[in-house]
Amino acid sequence: MTVSFPLQAAALKEDDLLLLDFVLDHQRLATSITAYAHGNTTVVSLAETGGALEFPIVVDPVARTASGWFIRPERTFTLNMDGGFVEVEGRRIPFSPEEVFLHQDGIFVSVEALSKWFPVDLRYQSTLLSIDVVPRERLPVQERQARRDSAHQAYSIGPATLPFIDSPYRFIGPHAADIGLGYSIRRPVATGKPTTGLSYSALLSGDIAYMDSHIYLNGNHNDALSDARFSLSRDNLGLPLGLRYVEIGDIVPALVPGVSYSNVERGILIQGGGVVAGRDDLIVGDILNISGNALEGWDVELFQNGMRVGFQTVGTDGRYNFTNLDPLSGENKFELVFYGPAGERRTETVTRYSGLGMDQPGGVRYQFSASQKGEQLYTGSSTANQTMSDLGSLRLAAGVQVRVLPKLSLSGAWNNLMINGERLNYYSLGSSAAWNDITFSLGATSDPLTGTRWDGSVQLPAKAQIWGFDTRFSHSQYAQAVQADAGSTLNLTSRTGLTMSGPIGSTSALFSLFHNRELTRRSNSASAGFTTRVNKITFGNTLNYYQFGRGANGLSEPDQIDGNFFFSTRTNPLSIRGGLTYALQPDTKARQYFLDSNLSIAKDMTADFGLTYNPNTNLTRYSSGLTWQLPQVTLSPRISYDSNGDYSGFIYAALSLAPRPDRAGVMVSGQSLATSGVAAARVFLDNDASNSFSLGDEPLPNVTIRAPQAFRSAKTDEKGTAYLTGLSSERATDIMLDSNSLPNAQMSSTHAGNSVKPRPTAVKLIDFPVIPTGEIDGHVYSALAGKQTPLAGALVELRKDDGKLVAFKTSTHDGFFVFESIPYGSYSLNLAGDRRTKANQPGVNLNREKNLHSDIDIILGGKEMPTGSSAPVRAATPPQPVVPQPLAPTPIAGTPVTTPVPPPPAPLPRTVPKPADGRVVQLGAFANIDSAKAYRDKLLSLGLMQAEQIDIVTVDLGRHGLFHRVVATPIGGNAESLCSSLKAQRVECFTIDQ
């Protein structure tokens, strides 16, 4: 049945006129939207509502139709008053005559009907004369704000989304170098004679043979080259057979069941399949090692899924090596935190997958390594005295894992090496299966010395919701007794364990319990640890308990309890970190402890204080020094005194060298350039609009460039170039310009940015051409009725000379429209839809001489008018009604005017300062001044604000009369905090620009 409405379904009365603000998340989307109170509902202009929500909807009152789209072009909308229906995304919805009205030059719709048609709830607030916009989906304005905010967020950043640009490898490329230089002087009490020393260490990274090269050098005044390592690696190869990763030189052999080795030896490693970046040690087995290079003297902390699981200090070999890590089923996020001897701090993130997380059926992962046992490319003093057997013999290791079914994988491994003159082979087979997110694993390893070892485990993720922790049950059975770990006194025949980890609120926790069986006794071990953050303090503790049963002789070892505690805090100007390793049973003592503090005494200088105790030497050392972070180098002089009475002095210099990407020369920095990636951006005023840097373009300094996924930002120098250092080479990041940092609000970048996966020295320069912009504003008038009147709700289009649509706006209640931040060029303005040929289409040219075009009139004249035609001379408009004010000029339409409020008997001068951010709180809005005053007095009677905080601001709205806002100015805070406190007292409000 087709419903046909009369020309005017119901009369809307001018006495019921409302001018409403549309408010989203306490921010105004639009002001003075034309609306009417009608019965028990409120009806609003469809065209103006579409403009406020950025839905391009063309309203044709003459044809009694409207059409357009919302959120995305494919989500279409049409309204047919004669048919009594709307079509929303192809779905027809009928409406009643009390929901849609034709009034004057517009179509008005009830807020209830709009809430049904569009994915947004519109809620009328009568005391505030506003509409609360509550989206059920993200609106275009929210999408735009999210894009702008993404450059400023420090947390909850998603993956990089901008167009990716690759950094091609070179056969021979320049290298970046991190260099540490040290000079020491020491005076022992025993001799009283000072001794001096020189030392250095260096890390170099770059391109050789189209691969990543890594070089480590270390020496001192007695040994010019005490240690050296060299390796080449390449990731993401995409070669046949799924070959993904290759490493040659000084490598760590493939980690497979059998006799594993976690130190460096010369050889080759290849890996294929999988989806991780870099080396993947979880191809076969459930044990993970994380190792890498760092300068001597750096401290390294390792966190696994938020839980601190390791701490090491890098020695003269320039390596850190965390072994026998127990990953959880699924994704494991490891964070490495590095602390330099000169106060430096940087982080790296490593993600690894265990179990049946990422591979698809038919997927194959494999690895193979061949190396010389215990030998490196260079034999220095640190490796010359190794005592292992069969030094230099061939070691082979291989492993493969096949995803047979979506929930089943099979694996196998082989380990071949010489031990005490005999070549031995270790074989292993394994399988993993999943059921309802629970992973079951079973494996067997053939050991030629101790027989077969069987391993089984069951892993339950936290989402299984049994007790809220990632849980692993494991059991290992040995054919013969074997040593549990290197240095352990346990000779196991079996081990059964339970490990649980996960968050407790904001605290990361780890619990484990193991029962060990030996030939002659039983033993148990338990561990409980946590890592948490309270305010700005990160701290944690791990407590270990060991209980030993009686042996064959009837005797047992005493129970043992030990643990370790750590903390760190960074609150300007002070940062402190410390750690303690202790024993509680059988003896209570502190085994080892340290305390480091840094006090900022200038922008580029800190005072450092330290305390350490080393149980191996039974020495307590106290140190004090300065760290001076210059742009090109970090200098750190310090002195120390130990419990033996010895004094020593030390000066350390750290610097990094790398080639400049934008011009010839060397970039010198006090921050690491060799252990992480670098990105560069150039910002310039594109005077010739060529989108490239050329003669006559002007570099722009002090513009902020951000890498949100890496949590880094930098400002451009006098050449317009910014360098972002410390970027992870394993995670892509967007490189974008912060438009709020441009020197002029009328400037805009023509390039949104790119995403990169940075490597040392492979720096890609990203250009950000910036162009000046202008503004266009005017009014839309209707001359269809023989006189010229403002036309509200008209959709105005801005097009380039070639007809391409640039932007659209909806005229307000007085016909006003404005286009902001429009790049220089030639444009034309026209009305959308059928009105396009019935109105003039004025042309404008934005340029440096004239970047603001105001008072451009578009006249809907009822006949076809050519493109670029000028607007007819505007007819004189009748005088606007105003309220006479004594001794004051007549207000101009749209200008705020403060209505005088009867002063108290003893007037006091206003002492509330203008808010720094220019925002105030709107408490109410009224068409009647008496109602505004009554509401102001009611708020004052509640005692929530001072009298001098509250004003009544009157706005002249032309033919719609006067509009009275009750506003409050914050004292000692901002508008947002004042509004929040008022809402807590059940007072409705939102913030507006003053």
C-alpha cells in the first residue's frame, strides 16, 4: 500500500522553533541546527543533520525527496514523502505523517525516526538546547579524529596501515657503528701505584652481499683485538621451498632436541616456512633461546608477556644469551630492555609462536645448521682457552615440522656431533594436537648415551576459563638417570611439572611446581613470581623453594629458599633501578645486589650514583658520576670506591656514526644507530606544487614527525630533516607528520606518510611536501519566491576545474557555509543534485595573494545558469530584530553579546581569568532571558560554583531572534574537568569554545 502525504502533513509553528547544538563526546559538531518542538517529539532539519554528521544528503523540498549516502558511498539513503517511505541500503522502511514534515524550504524528521534509519541515537536535551549524538558505529568525524590522534597515542597502537615502502639491499653498503671508548685509572691500596687502561667496543651493521652484516669488535691497551665476530643474515627471502632466513658466519646452531649449544661458532643456518620475522627457534621443541649483540657493560632485562624472566650484564664478548625459556602455547611477546653504562635506555620486542598458532594445513617449517664445534671466525683471548672436547669438529643439526591437519602437526629432528672422540646421533619425533583450544604434545628423543627420553605436555590457554591462567602440565620420563641441567646435582629418572602464568588484575604472575624422581630419592621445587606497576614504579619478585627427600644413606639435604627482587622507577627528574638476589634458608643472606640512580640536573646532563655487591670477589663498590648527553656523543666520567679501599676513575664515551640519507655526510649521534632501524623524513614548503623537493622550495624546521608503532617522535632540523632512531627492525611502523606542529594553521601536507620496516643504514627518506591552504565562505540564498531569503540545509559542493569533487558542506540556518584548509588552486562552487543547474556556480582562485574568499553568494534562481556565473546583486534584506541595549551599538547577526545581569548590592570586580585553552562550560540554553536567569540562580543556589564564574551570553540569530546561553568559566583547571565535576552532581553540561 502506497501512502501519499498532503503537501504539508502537519503545521510546524514558529513559536516552537528551536536552534540546537549537536554534541558528540562532549564536543560540538554543529551549532544552531534548525528544529521544532512538535507534540512529544523534536523534529530537525534533515539537510542540516546530514551536514552535522557528514552524511552528504541532498534534500529537494519541491520534489519532496531526499537522497544521498551515509558513512560510506555504498550505504545509500533515499526519502520519498509521496510514497511515505525511506530506503536505507536497499531496505524499504515506511514512516508516518507525524515523523516527516515539509516546512518552508526544508524537510524535517523526528529524532526517533532518524535514530531508526541511521546507526546513531539522537537524544534531545531540553535544558541545554542540544542533541546528544550517540553513534552505534564510528562516524566519519570520529574516523578523522582517530587518524589525527593516532600520531599522538603512546599505547594501544594497531599495525602500520600507510603504504609500505621497501628498503632494498645493496651489494656493498655503508655501515652504522655504535662505539664505546673507555679510559680508566685505578689505585690499589696494597701498592699505592696508579694503573691506567684503555678499552673499546664497537658494533657495526650494514649491507654486504645483499644481506645484513653484523660485526662486533672488542679490545684494550694490552690486546688490540681481544674478541671479534662477523655474520651475514637475510630475512623474508621468499625463495623456493619456502626458504625464509639465512645466516652465515658466527652463528648459534639450530636449537633442536639432543645436545644443544647456545654459544657462537662459525657455520651456516637456514630456516624455512613460518610467519615470524627473524630467526625462529620454535620450529621443533618447546624451549626457546633469545640472544643478541650489545656493547660491553650494558645491562639487559627480559620480560615475557609482561613478566620479568631474566637479567644479564653484557661481558667482553658483546653478547647476551637467555636460554631454556619456556614459551606458552600461542603468541609469546618478549621485551628486551637495555641499560647503557652512560644512562642510555632502549627496548626491543620479539614475538614468537608456540604450538599450533599460525601455520595452515600443509605448511612446513624447517631448519638446518652446519658449524664447527666451539670455533669462531676469529679466535681471540676470550675464546682461546676453551676446554670442550673435539674442538673444531663438524656439528650438524636439523628439524622439520609439518602441519598435517588444522589441529595436528608432526615434527622430527636430528643432531649429529663429536663427543670425546665419538660421533653421536640424536633423533627425535614429536606431535602436537589441539582440542577446544587445549594443546596436547608428545615427543621422544633417542639419546645414544642415556637411552630414550619421553616428553608429554598439556597446555590450557587462559581463554579456556578454567582458572584464568595459561596452564601447562608436563612430564618427562628418562630411560636412564640424566643430569637435570648444567651445574645441577639432580640426576633425574622423571620430572612432572605444572606451570601457570597470566595476569592478576594489572600484575603479571608466574607459578610453577615440579616433582623430581631420581634413582635413590625424590625432590620437589616450587616457584612464585610477579611483576607489576604501581603509579610509576615497576617492581617484581620471584621466590624459589627446593625440598629434597632422603637418599639411599638415609640423609637429606636441607630445604632451600631463595629469590630475587627488582624495581625501577622514572619520575622526573629522578630515575632509580635496583635488584637483590637473596637466600632465606638454610641461611639468610643477601647474595648480590645493586642500586643505580640518575638525577637530571640539566636538560642534557644527569648525576649518577651506584652501589653494587659482587659475591665472587666479596666486594662492595660505590660509584658516582655525570652523564652528559651531547647531540653527537654521550660522555660519562665517574669515580668509584670499594670495600678494599681501592679508588678508581673512569671516563666512558658513547657515540654512533651512520651515513646521512638526505645529503652527503656522516650523521653522528649519541643514540644507537647500529642495533636498530632509522627512518628519515623531510618537510618542506612546496612552492612549485611539484610534490618533490626542488629549487625554490623552503625546508620547514621544528615540525614533528612521528612513528606511532615504535613510540618515537623527532623534530625537523634547519634542513627540514628529522631522524627517528631506535626503531625495531622486526615491526613495521607508520611515519607521519603531526599537522598541529606546522608553523601555520593554513598549511597542509599533501602526503599522509608511509610505513617502513627500518634497517640500520638502509634509511629511506620520506618527503612531506607542505602546501599553503586557504578558506572559502559565503551564503546560499533562495530567489524562487521572488525575494531573496537565506536557504538552510543546502548541500554545497566544491569542485576543481576538472569537475572533481573536493569537499561538500551543508548551509546553516542563515545559509552560511565555509570550506577550510583548501589547497591553492582554481575551484567552482555549486549546489548538489538537481539544484546544480538552477543556481549560479561562482569560481574562486586561492593563491598566495588571496587565500581567503568571503561573502560568496550562491543564488538558487529557478533557472539554468552557466558554470562560473557570478552571483546576482543581493537584494536588501529586512532589518533583523534585536533587543535594544542602552549605550551599546546594535549587535551584528551572529555576534555574541553579554546580557547585563542585575548586579548585587555591592558589586565585585570579576576575578576569574580567561581560560588558557579558550573553552568554557555550557550549562543551558534558552529562548527566553528570564528562563536563563532563573536557571542561573538555581545553579548558584546549589553552591557548586561562584557567582563570578557564571555568565549569560546572548547571541543574535537574525530572523530567529535571540538565543541565551548559560556558561561557566573554570577556575584553576580546564573546562573538561569542571564539566566532569558538575556531571557528578547530576548537572548536564558540555564544553564549548569561548
